[in-house]
Amino acid sequence: MQEVISDYQGTVLIVSHDRDFLDRTTSMTIGLDGSGKALIVAGGYRELEAAQAAGRQAVRKAAPARLAEPKAAPRAATKLNFRDKHDLDTLPARISALEAEIAAVAAKLADPALYSRAPEQFASHNVQLEKLRAALDAAENRWLEVAEKAESFG
């Protein structure tokens, strides 16, 4: 079975829990995290695990700062400043645009021949995809921060 899939030149969708099989047969892996989001990586299951671990590390690094916040003296609710209002109004469109850019780059990376045809372009698209995902995370976090601030102010 593995040989047939590996030799096939088209696209094959494989759903499997066999990690070794996925590593040996896939050039792109989509991992579902249970929250409705999918992580798309070039490579097999090992690359997916590495990407998920990197994401968890980023969350762990950010978590202590967030946990330390409630211990500080509670801040009085402050008005939204100009930047906050601007971000509250413009970030949803920015988030949608980033999601569209991520989808476009992911579609380019979905080309199974891209890596063999243009490895530099493949690497460039991967770097671009990571930057876009980081920008999306930052935009979503900022929007949540401003939305909570607006909600607490009333």
C-alpha cells in the first residue's frame, strides 16, 4: 500500500493514526486541534508534532505573564483611547485579510510538485506562511484585548 501511494503522482487524502505511515507517505500534513482550527505543515507527522510543540511553547511562554496579571492590583476601567477604538474597528477586516492570505499561501504550498520544481519558492512560501500566522495571532490577541476593554468599560 505504501509503495502505491508513494509512487502515485496525484493527490491522495490519507486519514490515519499510523504516524510512521504518515511520515513515509505524506508531503503535507493537516492536523486538527479539536477547537475547529487546522495546522497545515509541509512534511509528515513529525513535522506536525514539531509545529504543534512550537505553538505550545509560545503559549507557555505567554501564559506566565497572563497568570501574573490578576495578582497585580486591579486597574480601574479606562476609556478606550484613539488607538483602541481604531483597532476595534479595523482589526476584524485585517484578520479576515490575513486569513485569506494564509489560505492563498497554503494553496500554493498544496502543489505537490512545488518542492521539486522550485525548492527556494517552497521555502519562501513556508517562511511567509509562518509570518502570516504570527501576524494573525497578534491581531486576534489585540482584538480580544481591546474587545474585553470595551466590554468592561461598558
